[in-house]
Amino acid sequence: MMLVKDDEVPLDDGAYNLNGEELAFFKSQTGIQDEAALKDHVVQIQLDAYEIYPYTCIRRFAFTKPKISRLPAYAQGAIFLDIGCCYVSKVADINSLILPSRNDIRKAVADGFPIENALGSDLQAARPTPAPALPSLTSLAPLRGHVAAIHASAFFHLFDEAKQAQLARALAGLLAPEPGALIFGAHGGRPEKGVRVAPAGHERTAMFCHSPESFAALWDGEVFKRGTVRVEAVLKETERRDVQGGEDARSWHLVWSVTRL
């Protein structure tokens, strides 16, 4: 994904807006009960993260919106991997994480997923090995063929078409060879696959987006042998208050899951 930043346009907190469920979640996880203090905490994290890289999702506080529990395929398995998790590398102690970090893995643990079986990471190479002890991992290599559920939201759309296919194959290699093992998530999409170029406030982004049909064809037939997985992919138009005007300003999320049969 290509992004052009205008350093003269400052961040603002106008997009900060937690609903009741989100507010309760972040209060429980941070221990900060005062809503003004919680907002200050989140805004400071936004500022720190934006200095590292100016993702639109950071500007819009999208990282405060837990996605995982809202996805149709959300479930609990033996090993849960949150790939492309942005802030978090490994969960050893849920209380040691500085929120909001990647809220999806925290949400899974808060919903009852065993913390010792939860891992957040960037993409690494993988090869066959026995099932590992997660606290000892320094890469994803030992996980090949052992992961029951992989969550990948707001991740695929960071790459072009060829690299998305490469990423899909890498994740497929981590998935356990058992019926019901799944990869699921949500990211930018389009009714027809292609590059989406859109203004985003002070930024311009160029993002390759799959359609539901092209993304399903990628997994069922290219990554996996046709007929060995069930792919569900739907497109949902989303409201973007920071974008105005024209067809290029329209935004969709591709909500998807890939399940071994």
C-alpha cells in the first residue's frame, strides 16, 4: 500500500469514539476507569504510533475497534495466531501489554481463550516441527502445521496482488491439517478487484483490493487444492467520515474465512 503524508496537517482526536462495549473493554484491560484519562492514554498511543508510521488506521483510531469478535468465523482453537498484529509480538502476561496495542488478541484472551495458546506476531518463515511451547518462540517457524485458527485483519491490503498471494501461501503453511482449522479476517476490498486510490484527509492511499470472488479463487484453487477448503467472503460498505466525495472515496471491508474440509 502506497501512502503519501502531509506533515503539516496535525492529528486530532475527533475520530475517537468508543461505544459502550468498547469502553467497558478498554477500562477492564487498562485499569483506567476515568473516561477522560482513558482518552488521554489512547491519544498518546496514537501520537507515538503515528510517529513510527502514518497509517490511516492510526489516524482514525481504528485500532480501538476490536474486530475479531464481530467476525462470523470467530472461534477458539488449540493455538490462536494473530498475524500482522502491529504492536504486540508475544503474549506472555496479558497485564504486561500497553493498550490499545493490537486489541484483537486481548479480546480473544478476555473472551476466555487460554493465554498460553495465544500469539501475536509479524509474518515469519515456517517449516515442519513438533508442536512448540509458545512462550519459547522467537519466530513462527515451529508453528508450521500446528495452528488451529489464524486471524489476519487489516493486513492483506498492505500488499500488492502478488505479495497477497505469497502471504496467503505462508499462512496456509502454518494451518493445522485438520478439518475445521481456519484462517479468517477482514480488510479493504472492492466489488471488482483492482487498485483503489482514495483521499484520506491529508493522505492519498493506493491499495490493491480483492473482490469476494477473486479472494475466494485465490484460496480455493491456488493456495489450497480446489474443493479442500470452504471460503466465505462478503463485502460490506463502511462509513468513512474522514473521506468526502466521489466513487474513489467509497470504502468496503472484505469479511472472509477459509476453513479446511
